[in-house]
Amino acid sequence: MAFNNKKKNANYISAKESRAIARENRKITQEIEKKRNRKHIPEEEYVTKMKNPENCVEFDNVQTYFFTDIGTVKSVDGVSFDVPQGKTVGIVGESGCGKSVTSLSLMQLVQRPSGQTVGGEIRFNTGDHVYNVVNTPTSVMQKLRGNYMSMIFQEPMTSLNPVLRIGEQVDEVIALHNPDMTKDDVKTRTIQMLEMVGIANKEGVYRMYPHELSGGMRQRIMIAMALACNPRLIIADEPTTALDVTIQAQILDLLRGLKDKINSSIMLITHDLGVVAEMADYVVVMYAGRVVEKGTAREIFKDPRHPYTIGLMKSKPVVGKYTEKLYSIPGSVPNPIDMPNYCYFKDRCEMCVDGCEGAYPGMYQISPTHFVSCYRCAAEAVGKEGDTKNEQ
């Protein structure tokens, strides 16, 4: 499938060109939607097998694009990483690098029809079956969302319905996924969830409206809704944004404790490297829609290899070390509609080598769990991601 990416230059496009791009993109999205909206989709199209049965989720070359009137934005462009069962994977990177779109692709919540997951596989392991979420019909996804995978959204202030009481909103989640439960059972379960997330006045909060609660309390309500059905995977999209430091610590302790209690996995999306260092077992670093480095938290923090990861580490303040000015990575991210055909970070990189003049680098394997997409690591690499033979 060819995607139209032509434009006159980075800053100007004529109305005629915009109409032509919009027309072509509409054809593409209509074709994808027509395939998705078929009534009887055979099970073999979306039931698959995990490469490693110990993983909860496997992202395999996932591509999620937004078809706009000025071109195609490749928000997620060939992302591959695993979320092992019972582990926490931290996804870091600057704003606009594709972290949230990756998680929305897994939940099938990308805004359609302009946003579409057009390639790759997202294999999700429920324990009984393995689903390729990219091809899974909406009717099946409604059973997976909430029951097996759930999301704590980025902004608790706007994620709750302002005209419904807290109890009604949590009740709705539990009743939807447990149709056999009586109203009294649903309310009892809601009260239990409010207690589990550390709300002391649970009966009072049950009857309150969102505007009567603080930011931290609202975030706890969002966590209670996400965990109401004991999911196998919790996606936490910046769960501590806009909260003060003491509340952040409480929310993170709460997530860690609940993860161990219900043995679930966590995908933690954040800008805060301190949070990742404390919470994550594995770290995935994203830049401009691609994964540039991934490994265990120890490998990424003790031995970062990609210049972008090194820049992120240098830009954070260090306790006890005085500095007049924090380091900032020079330059800016390339235009998302007109990405270069070489390494996306090359124009901002201060560590370029001869190989950087070539095509976009593949994923070089430094250790069994450490992968870096950078030509600087080619010499010491023991293999490449996707190789059938591993020299180590």
C-alpha cells in the first residue's frame, strides 16, 4: 500500500496540493475501514501465537500512521519490543516521539479514520488465547479492554465525566465486564477498589463528583477503574503528571503494590527518568516514532549507548552536583511529514561516525537484552535484532 507523503516544502503547501493529498488519503483510510468493518471476520485472521509464551505483549514492527491533509504522519514507524509477564517496562522519550500512540495502538483507541495501524503485529497473551490486536475486530476488543488490558490515562482532570458521581463511573466499568453481578455486588466491588487504592473515606467519595476531589484523589479513581477487573496488563500513561512529589511517590508505591498483588505487567509511559529508574525492569527509549535503544533498566542507566539516550541522561539534574545550566540536546526533531532517509537523530547528534551517512541504522545487539539503533555500536555488536543466529 503506497502512502502519499509528497509536499512542496516543510512550511508551505498549496490548497490544490492539500486537496489532492486529502483525496488520496481518504481512499486509503476507506479501504482500511472497509476491511476492518466486515461482519464475520474469521478467527484465524486475528488469533496467533507468541514468539515467547512468557511475554504478556509483543510489539513486532508496529506502524501507526495519521493521514492528514498535508501528508502522512508516521507517529509509530516500525516499533518492536516485548512486555514480559509480571514485569514493568518503562517507555521514555520527548513529547511527540510516539509513546502514547504506541499504547493507544495496543488498546485500539487511535482516533479513526485518520489514524490507522497499517502494519506489523501486536500480540497480546490473555493466558487462554493470543490475539493480534492489529486485526482483532471491535467486538472482541471490547471484551479484552478492561478485562485483560486497561489504561490509566494521562490527565485525570479531564478523563472523568464531570456530571456523574464517582461511584457511578466505577460501577459502570465493573457492570460492563461482569453482567452476572447484581447492583449490590457491583457497589461492594467498587467500594473495595476505592479502599485498595488508598481512599480512606470510601463511602463518601463514592457519592462525590470529580470536581470535589483533588488531583491525587482523581488519579486514584482512575487507577481504581483501570484495575477493577484485575487486568493482565496495566498501561500507565504518565500517571504522575501534574501531581506534587509526595502524591507521585504514593501513586508509584500504589501501582507497584497492586502489580504484585494481582501479578500483572505494567507499561509505564513517562518523561521522568527518575520514575523509570525506580519502577521499571526494562526500558524502551523512543525518538521520532522509532525505538532507538532498549534493554534492562540497569543497562540503560549504567551504560547508555545511543547519543539520544546519553543526551537525556545528561539533561537531568543530579542531587548534590551544582551546575549553572542544564544540558539540552541541540537542534529539533525532523518534520514528521518529511522524515529523512538516514538516522533521524543525525542532524542533532554530536557523536557522528562515518557510517552515519548511510541509511537508517538497524538494531544492533550489544548483550542478550541490550539493543541500540546506532552505527557507533556496529563494531562491538554480537548480532542484529531479527537474526536467527545469536553469537552470544
